[in-house]
Amino acid sequence: MPKVTIDNLEFNTEDLCDEGKEELARLQVIELQLGKLKNELSIYKTARNSYAKKLKEELKSLDEGKN
């Protein structure tokens, strides 16, 4: 029997009514999407940090050129 844990309570998915099984499926889709979004956010943060670093280097070289 497949089991699911919600709020530290374990349930047999086969015990769920049809509506409960549909809600569980929706929840699983949302959890998957949240994981994808977290990964995407991590990529964006890495890119932002890289762009900021390059910009700081450019600004530093411009400032050094003035002196």
C-alpha cells in the first residue's frame, strides 16, 4: 500500500476517497512545481551575483582610470 505522510501522520493512500486522491495528486504537482521554482530561483541568484561582480569590476577599473 502506498503511504503518504502529512503533518507527521502516515496514511495509506488507498484509504482516501476519490476526492482525497485527487487532492493528493494536486498537492504532489504543487510540490514538484515548488521544487522547480526553487531551483530556478537559485539559478537567477547565481546569475545576479555574477553580473553584479562583473559590474563592480568594471566600475572599479573606471575609477582607477580616473586617478
